[in-house]
Amino acid sequence: MKKCYICSPFRADKNVQDYYIWVAKELSKKAAIAGYAVFCPHLAFQFLDDNVPEQREQAITMGKEWLKKCDIIMQLDCALSQGMIGEIMLAKSLNKRFWIIKESDL
């Protein structure tokens, strides 16, 4: 089974984080329905506190390790966060395929 990494924004105030969790779930569902084994760092690493710099950095580092194993990157078409920029740069350096999804398609 092909593996899909979900790349979307997360860091924001609590109200917007709830929206981004919803977005991450919708993207993950879309990839799963398309037949991919999905990895979404926002959902997987909820045990870490994004507001604690060391824990945020650990989540980013672990996410990038999973990204290396994925066949395709599902990227939300939106203003890019710093975390997304790092993920996209890594994915491009590894010649990963991208699947761009517009917010209006969720």
C-alpha cells in the first residue's frame, strides 16, 4: 500500500488549531478513501504540546522522519506555515510526488 503524508498548517491560537485539526482529519480521510496508508503529524503527535518549543521541534523532527517514508505528500493549498515550508523543502529534495488539495474541496 502506498503511503501518504499530510502537509497542512497547525500552529495558531486555540480556535484556529481546532479548525486545522478538522482540516487534517478531512485530508487524511480523503487520502485513506483514495487507498493510501495515511500519516498526519497533527493527529499523530497530539501528545506533544505545540506551545513548548522543545516539544514542537521534536514533533517536527519526527514528522520529517515519517515524511521520508511516504510515497506522496498531500499538501493543503493555503498560505504556507514555517512547518509546511520545511516539509515541502524536504519532500522536494527527496523528489516526492505532491497531491495539492484546495480548502474548498474539503
